[in-house]
Amino acid sequence: MPKKNAPAPCACQAGEPVSKATLDARLDEVIAEYKDKPGGLIPALQLTQATFGYLPEPALKKISAGFGMPYSEVAGVVSFYSFFTTHPRGKYLVRVCMGTACYVRGGKDVLEAMKKKLAIDVGQTTGDRLFSLEVGRCFGACGMAPVVMINETVHQRVKPARIGDLLNRVLAADEKPATQERP
Amino acid sequence: MLNVTINSRKISVPEGSTILGAARQAGVSIPTLCHMEHREPIGACRVCLVEVEGARTLAASCSTPVTDNMVVQTHSVRARAARRQVVELLLSEHDGYCPTCDRNRNCELRALADELGVARLPFEGQKASHHIDASTPALVRDNSKCVKCRRCVTVCAEVQGVGALFPQGRGFATVIGPAFTQDLGGVACVQCGQCAAVCPVGAISEKSHVEAVWKAIENPAKTVLVQTAPAIRAALGEEFGYEPGTRVTGKMAAALRRIGFDGVFDTNFTADLTIIEEGTELLTRLKKALVDKEKVALPMFTSCSPGWINFAEYYYPQFLPNLSTCKSPQQMFGAVAKTYYAQKIGKKPGELVVVSVMPCTAKKFEAQRPEMNSSGVQDVDYVLTTRELARMIREAGIDFTSLPDEEMDAPLGLSSGAADIFANTGGVMEAALRTAYEIVTGRELPVTNLHVTAIAGLQGIKEAALTITGTKPDWRFLEGVELKVAVSHGLGNTRRLLEHMKANGPSHHFIEVMTCPGGCIGGGGQPRFTDDSVRLKRIGAIYAEDEGKPMRKSHENPAVKTLYDEFLKKPLGEKSHHLLHTHYHEKKPH
Ligand code: SF4
Ligand code: SF4
Ligand code: SF4
């Protein structure tokens, strides 16, 4: 999503949790602004995701009602674009590359180890909201395969046995958290 | 007009015609899986490719407009090869096995493979996701057979104004279904089955009760009664090769008897009963409004169509007080059969099994509503669609076409012509007017042949007004009143009518709503495939059935009179209230 569309910084960046009422008011504004614009659904969804960090079901239902559009259609649009997510994402977005090079050089084992370590499946977020796990396609670092991308940083030649160390290093460095602009 | 040459035949077609339309006019049929009558072409299936002279690529004939002097080859070697390839690709993803498929007799994909001479599958594709959704009482969806033509999406959103279905996800992984690929039972679907009626393949069908009904018939401890809705007799013949619009009432009664039902009865009987109860309810509401100056909910809406009830409960709860409290004829039949008739034959309600044959999938839903057990047990046990009855007739090895014409059994098989027309849009209203007018004035409804033509036919929303004069003493308050009625069919039209009412206030006294286009004759459980020409033929058959009856008004039905004398006592009386009326609940669209 282009930066210029980004509204006020999201909750996690501001450090303070934003009240539900503020979020809902923001959603009402977004709906009011876009409901009559041709093609207004996608920008409205982008702004909503930027506001909440993801697309919560009640927000989508509100958008469906506000736009006078069946919920199935709103859901269809959300599920068509991979940059929309209906689950909250963790502070760190872990993407294990499943491109051909990474795959043949152990990417699959890395993914399995990662799932085990975090105790979540692909598409899920840990209970403490720290890590979300996804698979990625080629990050352009095939020479260093297998790679794992955590937020902005590419980690190369990852060994399944050393996943724990990797995650601890990430936490220690307190990397820049995932922002909603990330696809 | 534009000149166009289709397969070396020159014809002229109106401006704005598509190649597909022009070809049909020239008597050439181009196959398509996604095209729908009266709907914008969406070009989803790519089966209708044709060759246009001078164009480099093949054109999708459903969405390509004719230009003047266009020359089209619809069945050239190249066009056929391209079409075959499209179908081969569809089949390579298709996870179905025709011999066990519900649609194998009239599947459009299967027919297309035959027509295009698909002899083998050159591509071994990844199969579509396999998930059977049996979450609703009415329908079963099988995504692995879906060809993603989107007809169901269009009918649900545009014809029915519901929008429960939409493509989810993208590319190969696209699933046509409810939001986020959840099951239909989790969303505000009204169970009308119009999606099943338009699906070209076996991806959406009714949830079958055939096996359960066979079991009941075989059980010596059960007396199994069957009721058939008025719309069945005008459509069942299509399943056995008759032209649409052929009436098969007599053969149907014969077939039901041979299948082994212990009583062959007619939902028409309780359609007549509905008119007495609902007509009285309308007159009572009018009296309260005009004489007692009470606040009553007007206009009153008909309540025979369970898809409409679901629609009102989900989307228009503010109008629930306006719905007639009358149960549908199907449910009145169940309640009367398991009380009045059970007593007559010395049985307990639980010893009877009531099976209905309906043109409708939502009736399966209605039968299992918790309110519908006023006899102490579930009033209607099983609901078969017209298609399922045809299946049972075939399974029983009955040669339908050679059956004699037989009559339905007394007393619950006796009915008037007014009951027959419940099958057509406008019919319930006409039947109600025939009776209400006569109650109020003592005279017959003053229209030619008892037909209120303004509310008949396929126009989406129809209106009529009737000034009441010469009232009997009890009904003086209606003297000079202009009774205004409206009729809508298809929930999309109904939504428009209700939105207009919300914005402008009520302008009618009585409104008939039927869920399906054309009324019950176009129901989601009727023989496939139903388009307007088929609808009109079935409508014609129903009017002919009505006109052929010696008795054409519900209040003349002697068996209904006896039912009141012996059992119910009076319309809207205590027994009626308990057995024949119901109430509605707001439902949250999930
Ligand atoms: S949907 Fe058609 S092609 Fe597929 S299994 Fe059923 S009958 Fe065969
Ligand atoms: S049954 Fe009717 S409301 Fe439900 S999905 Fe099908 S067309 Fe839509
Ligand atoms: S379910 Fe049937 S009508 Fe709907 S898209 Fe699939 S094949 Fe077409």
C-alpha cells in the first residue's frame, strides 16, 4: 500500500493502545468518505486495515452495510488481494521463503522448525502477539538460501536447529515492528 | 437493424444484439455455461467462442455486440476446437464421477463434452478443492463439481437480492460460495434454491429426503400420507419428456399410489383453507383499522412462501407484524393431517408420516422450524422436490407416460381452482380476492373469467385496485373503499417494493410475495432448466387447471366446510389459532 494513504500511526507504533471508540469513529469516517465513490471499497479496506492493523469481522460487516454491498462480495474482495488480512498480525512478521531455491535447500525444514518453535501454523499469530508466520515467495536472495525474512530483514542460510537463537536475536535487537504497509 | 451473416445465413438483428442472441435468432445454438436470460453477460466460462471474419482472435459470443455486415462462423473447425479445449480444461479440474452424480441426467457440462466430442482429457489438472457443505436443511453444495460459471452468484444477488454467494479468493483457488468460504448455514441465505435451479452442473442441489421416504413407506407401523403442491402438476411431466406446460395431475396421483403412499392428498386442500383463514384475517385487520381505529399493521403480506419469511426475518424485521400469521398450506396440511385426519382414521399423530412434494427447497427448511409441530410431533416429516419425486418414480420402475389418470383421495385431496393458482405469481391474491369480495358483497368478483389480469404474468411488481360497492350489512364499513393490492415475485423485486414502502409509506392493503421468479412454478426444486418461456407455459397450465375445475372459489370447497363444522369451528377460532397460525422472529444476518 502506498505510504501517502497511511492515516495516523497505528496503535503499536504510537505505543499507547487506542480506544475502541476512536477506532470505530475512524471507521465511520472512512465509510462515509468512500461509500459513494466508484471503486471506493478497496481504499476503504486499506484505510480500515491501517486503522485496526487487520480487517476485523465486525469492521467488514459495517463496511458491507455502509456500502450496501453483500458481505460475501466484500469478503470476496478481501480474499482476492493478498495484502489484506483478517487476522491480527504480530509485532514481527516471519516469512519463510518457499521459492524454488530455498525449498530445495531446506526451506521446508526451516518452516517446520519455525512452526514448532512458535507453536503456530502458517497464517497464525502467537498468543503474545509477537510473531506471525507466513510463507513467502522468492526474496531475491537465492544465493543465500534458505532465507527467512523477519519484518524488513533477510536472514540467510537459516538452520532449522538454530531457529531459537534467531528469534532471540530478533527480540533482543527489538527490530522495527511490522507495519500495516507491509504486503 | 444490423445485417449479419451467421454460418452463411444472412439475417438482420436489432441494434445492440450480441452474436449469441443473433445466432439464436438464426436458429443456431452456441453452447454456454454462464449465460443467463435478462442478465448482463459476464464472459466467465469462455465456452461460447466463435470466429468473426477479419478478427485475429476468437470472440466470446455472449458479450460481443454485432456490428453491421459482420460475418460469423459459429461452428467452424477452429471455433469447435477452441471450445473443446475450454471444456477439456474445465474437466481436468473437475472432480466428479457422473454415474453417482445427482445431475447426470441433465448436466450441462456433461452434455457439452458430448456435443464437442471430448474423447479424452489431454491435461491432468489439479482437482478443485473438495468440500461438501450440507450445513442447511435445504441444500447441499459440492465445490469440487463447480465450474465457476457464477450463475448462482448472479441469481442470488440480482434476482433474489440476497447476495449470499460470491467468488472468494483468486485464480485456481477461487471458491464460489459464502463470505470467506464458510458454509451456507452460517450466512443469511433464505434457502430458496434458485442457485440450485440455475447451476449447470451438480455443484448445488437439494438435500435429498428420498431414502428417508422409502424407509417410511416400508415401515408397516407408519401410515404415510403425501401432499402435492399445486405447482408440481404443471412441471413434473418435464422430467418424463413432456413439453413444459403439460398437466400431469392424474398421472401424478396414479404414480404416488403406486409408490405406496397410504393417502394421496393435495396441498391444494389447505390452500383453500389458507384463503379462508387469511381472507378473514385481512378483513379483521381492515375492520380494526377502519372501524375500531386501532393501530394494526397494514398492508398485510401473504405468508405462504418460506423463502420470503426467511428474507423478512433476516432483512426486514420491521415488517414482521405485517406478515399474515397464517402458516403456509404445506404446514397447515401437516397440522390438519396429524390431528383431524389422524382422529378420523383412529391413529395417533406419531403413527402418521406426512410427506410433501414441493417445487421448493425452502420448504425443507420450513418443515423443520421448531414452531411447526402443533400436532405434538413434527407436522411435516419429509419434503421432496419435484425432481426428487421424479427420481422416486424412476426408482420404482413406474412407466410414467403410460399411467392412467387417477383422482386424489378424499377428504384432504379435494380442492377448488382457486387453490391451483397458488402456484402462479398473482394467484394467491386472485384466490383471496375471489373469496373476500364474495364474503363482503355476496356477489362474485366482477372480472372476466374470475381472473385479475393486472396482477398476472411475469412483470416484477404488479398492482391492482378494486372499489368495493354493494356491501352486505356486516361489511358496510368497506362501502366505497378502494382496495389496493400489489404482487411481487423474486426477492429482488420484493426488496425494491419494501424499500419504496420504507421511503414513501404504505400504499396498499394487501401484498402477495412469492420468493421465486414466476411464483412456485419457478421454484428452486422444479425440473431444470427454467427460463421465462418455461415459466409462461407452466403458468398457462395452472390457469387451465383452474378453469377446468367445477369449483373455482376456496369458500365453496365442501371438504373445507366439513373441516370447520366437525373440527375447527370457525376461521381464526381457538383451534385455528393453535394449528394454522404461527409467529415470526427477527434473525440476525450472521
Ligand atoms: S457435474 Fe456433470 S460432469 Fe460433473 S460429475 Fe456431475 S454429471 Fe458428471
Ligand atoms: S438458496 Fe437462495 S439465498 Fe441461498 S444462496 Fe441460493 S440463491 Fe442465494
Ligand atoms: S456452484 Fe454451480 S452455478 Fe455456482 S459457480 Fe459453481 S457451477 Fe456455476
